[in-house]
Amino acid sequence: MKHLLSISDLTLEEIEDILKMAGKLKEDRYRNRVSDYLRNKSLAMIFEHPSTRTRISFEVAMADLGGHALYLSWNDLQLGRGETIKDTAMVMARYVHGVVIRARKHETVEEFARYSERPVINGLSDLEHPCQVLSDLFTIGEYKGNYRDLTITWVGDGNNVCNSLVLASAIVGMKMVVSTPDNYRPREDIIKKAKEAYGGDIVVEPDPKKAVENADIIYTDVWVSMGMDNEKEDRIRNFKGYQVNQSLVDKSKDDVIVMHCLPAHRGEEITSEVLEGTHSVVLDQAENRLHVQKAILVKLMSDIEFEE
């Protein structure tokens, strides 16, 4: 049994196995094949933050796989009244076969996993978003076919998705260029780990116009994440010049793809023209959350192995 709290919890071989499973499960769904690999199994979904894609994709994933998902907001549980994470984790393991946690603090996810006898999946924390980045890798593979000869450029806030992507790019051998204002870079310990543990090619280039010059993929995310509303005015001012617009995309390769994990604040970090343009793969990227999370669930909650 294994948890998925960070993308670095997975080896390259495990990532490739999950992506291979996702391809099989995506084809099954398109062909209306029944795949009840998690029949009679239940997944608890504990959410401190609201969600669209994470919640829907995990709930539909469990239904498609023959299982059942229970959505539990923080205040639906005794956690909201002061019960310890330890007690909740130990009791919940007696009821369900796996847990997804979407938490404000990464330490919450780690503590829950420490006391859980069932697999725990990080559905988002302030530090990482591994499920998102696995589906991003799957989408890149669909469009580009490989990773080692690619350059992905992140433009904007060095947030939790960026942290996971720094590690993921290093693990799979993809070069990553990070373009953020100085005070909004991804965590230094994450960059250090990517370089030292995986030999990652991580470049920090504050000028977004230079950063995208050789990009195969341009990726952005909101400038104001959940819980940062008090910083909104400062962030919008500080990120001026980091918008992914058509002028910026035109400075990159002709076949560049544009990614955004959504929700998007149109007119801030990305324009509607780019979000809906010919370079955008955002809808495929969002759909692939479903297929990849099904593969994660199968990997962690069943004994199924898929052959080539």
C-alpha cells in the first residue's frame, strides 16, 4: 500500500505505468467498455477547499470503476468540531478503501496519511497538486509523444501546481523554464530537490518573452489562488507583464501548446483569445483529469495490472 502525497512519491516507472493505465481506461470509456476494477470499494473525499474538476473527476471515476465516492466537506465531519486528524484517519480506514484530501495545508495531508491504513491521495494542498500534474503529463504525451526533447515554460505564480511540475519535469527528463516575479518563484527546496535528486534541467528566467522562446509547452495558472483574496491587488500589480496573450504565444514555437489547469481568470493570467485559440489544449487537459485519476485509483486500490 502506498500514498500519493507528492509527485516525488512516484518513480519514473510508476508514472509511466499510471499513464499507460490512463490510456487504456480512456479508450475503454470512449468504447463504452465496462471496467469495474473497483467494484464494492469506497473512496472518502475530504475537502477543505471547494472544487469543480477534482471533485467531479474523482466521483465519476469511482462510479465508472464500479465503486462509490463519498464527498465530505471539512465541516460535515467531526474535524470541523475539533476531532483530531489522527482519530479521524484511523476510524475512516475501517470504513473505506481510500481517501482523497483537498487541504489548505500540506501538513494536514501528511498527518492523515501517517495514521491511515488506507491509501491517501493529495487532491491539492498549498505545497503540491500531484494529480493535476500527472494528467498534464498524460496530455503532453498525447500531443507531443515524448518528454525528453521538450521544454515546458511556466509563466506566472510559482504555486503548488508549479512545485509539482518542477519535480515531475525532472523525473521524466523534460526541461522546465520558470518565469515569475522574484518574490513568487516556486520553493527553493523544490527546485533543489529536482536538480539534485533527479538531475532536473530547471531554468529560472524572469523575462517571460525570453522564457517562451524555445517552449514546446506554455503553462499558466491563476495569480490569486484560494485564500489569497487579501493579496489580490498586490498580485495583479506584481504580475503585470506575465499574462499569456497572443503576443507572448507568438514568440514561441509554431506548434507550441498552451495549458492551464483551470479555473481561469480571463483577462488576468490568460486572455480568452489564447484560452480558446488553436494552441490551447485546456479542455483535453481538464478531461484527462478523469482518466488519469481513474488510473491512480486502480494503481492504489486494486491489484490490477495492465499489459502493453
